[in-house]
Amino acid sequence: MNWQRTFTIARTDLRQLVLARDFWLPMTILGSIFFVIVPTFLLLGISSLGDVGAVQQISETLSLLPERAQEQIRGDTPQGRTSYALAVYLFAPMAVVVPLTISTAVGAATLVGERERGTGEFLAHSPASTREIYLGKLLASLAPGYVTTMVGFGAYSLIVNLIVGPEVGGWFFPTAQWWLLMLWVLPGFLLVGLSLVLRMSGKVRSTAAAQQASGLITLPLIAIAYAQASGALYGSANTTIMIGAATWVIGLYSTARGMGSVKRQRLLGVADGV
Amino acid sequence: MTSNLPLPAAVSLRDVGKSFGDTPALRGLDLIAPAGKITVLLGPNGAGKTTAVRVMTGAMAPDQGSVRTLGHDPERHGESIRSACGVVSAKPALYDRLSGTDNLEYSARLHGLTGSTMSTSIAMAAGRFGIDHALDSQVGGYSTGMKTRLALARSVLHDPQLLLFDEPTSGLDPESAQAVLVLIREMTDEGRTVVMCTHHLVEAEGLADHIVVLEDGTDLVAGDPASLVREYWPDDLVDLSIISTPSPLADLSFLSGVRNVQPTEEGAQIVVDDHSVIPDIVEALVKAGARIRRVTPREPTLEELYFAVRRTARDLGEGRMSVEVSR
């Protein structure tokens, strides 16, 4: 295993992504909408509306959240509690799904894309092993999604702290639970998803087919987002750590299996009639 | 069918078979590429040339047979073999979004080059193939010729022992193609081995030290051009250019030493036992009242040899013809 080659493959793929305006422009716009624009307008709206009926109603629905989650909600006023709940349970999970979806789309195109562009022939004749190629591609798919998520999440944290913070007694986001989710659970989920996406990318006939299939693999990510939005994941830190550990075990196993799925012949586009 | 070569083989394929589903690409292919020479794999589209190259580097595993490249089995020592090979595939396989430098650096780093060694190699390779002026531009904007030159430069960055060129002049104008062929010759002057696939007979003419004619995934003949000529075209040729005559050509076939007379636009192509019969031909034509413009004794071209080989193979039933090629 030559890590220099792995990083070379990853870096070259990332460089191509950076140069691909048609990739990063929609990603930036989409990220901005979910991380910045929508939360800013809604949270500002709630804060400025005051104690009106709509806010009261939303505030009352918070009683549907699990008891443990309800205990975490800060704020003395209905709009403060509503804003806090929306910031922690609704907007953040929704925003996380967007760049992750984009990341899987990148991963879906990575191996089959080499074959479609004819550059798979170059990689197939290169001294890089199929493991190095797979891991290089995995890193190149993982990095943009995770980095974008973290940057977007940082911006989101700043916004909600500035808007909602004064109403709930100061800066509050990310909560301890969110730190765990972002730094421990999310990378594991990403690894599981991308390792599967890359395996499909190495096997399917076209980028379109790989992207269709990768849509299915984002389902677990959407599930975790909904779980967080409903407060179901707002259990103890130990539960979150356990969930994260499980995703890492599955992710590493799936990655190890995935390394064996890349075949030079497939990069050439002639395996199994492809 | 493979000739016995005294030279050590850089590449050796023995009874190699490869199929894609029900479609055979290679069928019992025997092939030897002598070290330090240019071996040309000659054959029509679909003959198995590209698959043979892919098998040589280990990019593709054969279903049967044995492959030795630079003395090693590509399936077991693929990494070291590919480190010692420079490949230019039929399509240049370049990254269009990246610059020329980025493309070269990518390959250089995969071959373990870094720092000043890498920079020097890139500068030398780019200069050699005349692409240094365009290295900062995006490859997507390159012409076909520039892409081929960049792919060639990329193939020699790491100073490989074995160069595998699959249709390297495909899509090039004649001038660029000629320049590429000259550069390929220079490669072997430096001791490298070159295996080149082509279906352009003119390209192979004069460039090949060793020829392997492929058809339907198998080798029809192999050897150096001179020995192949001797084996498959033992007779000499005479090209005859004559001004209008009262049909004297029929008389020539009765001359001793004349084996065949084929009328052409200018006059005739005559197959003779040897060139010593030429004076008799000229005398017979003059007697018949022909006015002769030119008599040219010559060796058969590679094209003539190629079709003779294929005819012979067809006659012997060795080559299962799937493509009809007309002269």
C-alpha cells in the first residue's frame, strides 16, 4: 500500500472538482440556501413576530418531542423555545442532508466517470494498485462533502447563535449532542454510504446509473436526519457514541470489501460486457 | 506461428486466450517482442492488438496462456511491470479539465517522482515532444496532435524500459504522424523496447524491426520484415510503365523466369524469379512494338506482404477471416 499514490489520486480528483464550476457552484448555492438563507429568514421571522398565535402553536407541538429532548430545550419565552427547537432539531438535520447527497453524487461518478471519459485506461496501466485507486477515490469523495458540511455547519452555528442566542441565554449551538453527531457519527455514516457508492460506481455502466443507485444509499443519512429532527436521537451521549461506533465498524468493513471491488478490467470498460 | 529470435524477449505471450462473454478477443496468441527493438502489431480493427497490450501490462488478465513482460508475470508482479512501462492508448486518456502540467505531474507522482526530479522529467519530456509551450493550458483545449504529444510525453516521464503505443498516430495529420514516428524511433535508439499497434501499413514500413500480423485474436506470422519478405514473397517484382502498345503483355507470360503479369494503369506489375530476367522482358516488349517509359525493379512493400500473408493464411485455413480487405 503506497499512501503517496493514494493521496495523489485523491488530490487530482479534488483538483478537477475545484476546476469544475458546474460542480461547486450548485453545491455552494444549495448549501447556502439550507445552511444560511432559510434558517436566517425563519429564525429572524420568529424572533421578530413575538408572542403570536403561530409561534404559540409551534411551541405547543414541542410537547410531542421525547421527554429527554424537551428537557434540553432552552428559553423562557414561546418564541425563544420555538427558535431553539427549530435550530437544534429541524434546520440543522435538514441542512446536513444536502451536502451529503452531493458528496454521494461525486462518489457515484468517480470510477464510472474514469471509464466514460477514457481516463480509466491511464489508471489501469498505472502502477497504482486497485486498493490505492479505491481509497484515493474514497478520500476525494469524502472530503468535499464533509468539508462543505463542516463549513456550512460552522456558518449555521454562527447564525443561530447570533439570532437565537440572546433569547435563550447566550451561545448554545452546537450542543454537545451535535458535536458528537458531526465529529463522530456523521463521518461514519458518510464512510458507509460512500464505500457502497464507490462499489457501485465501479460496477455500473454509466454515471447516470450510479447516481440513481446512490440515491438509495443516502436513505440512511436521511433517516438519521429525521431521527434527529424528531428528537429520537436525543438520547444519552453513550447511545450516540455507540451508534457512531457501529457506523465506523460497518464503514471500515464496507471499505475493506470495497477495495476488492475495483478491477482494472472494469476501469477499461470491458469487464462483464461493460 | 512465431519465428525463432536470437534476441532476448521483452514481452512474451504464449497461447494467450481472452474472451468477453461469448466474444473471443485473443485466441491462442503467441507473440514475442525482442528487447531494444520496435515490434509492430499489425492487423485490422478487432484483431486483438489493444487486448494484447492490455494483457502485457496486467491491466487485463488472460483467460488462458502465459504472459511474461520484462521477465515477470503481470498477474503477480503487475505493479513493478507497470512501473517500467509507458503506455499510450488509442485514446490519449488525458484529464481535460487539468492543464498539461497537471496531467504530467499526476503520472509522475504515481510513478514515484517528486520535487526537482519530477520537474526536470516533465520539462525534458515536454520539450522532447514539442508540447512545452502549452503546458499551462487546459488539455480540453488541445488539438488532437497536441493531446497525442502530451500522452507520449507522459509515457516517458519515468524513463520506462518498455513503451506500449496503441495507434499512436490515430487522428493526426500526416506531418504530425511522421514526427511522432521519428520520436518513436528515437526511443529505441536509447535502448528502450517499443511495442506499437497499428493498422496503417505505411507507418509500420521502415519503422518495424519486428512485425506480428494479427487477425481474429491470433498471430498469423511474426518476424523481421526482411525474413518475412523472403518467406512469403520469395519472388522479385518489376514495375513496368509503358506507352500505348498493341497488347504485348500476353507475350511476357511465356518468357522463362516470369511468374505472373498483372496489368496496372501505367503498364504492368510483373512477378519474376529474379531481376536477371529484366533484359529479356525489355527485349520482348520492344520486339512487340511497345514503347517503354520506365522499368523499376523493387522489393514488395509491407502492404503487399501483409495481404500475401493474409491470403496464405486464408488458403491454409489458419486465419478465420472476419474482415474482408480489398487491395
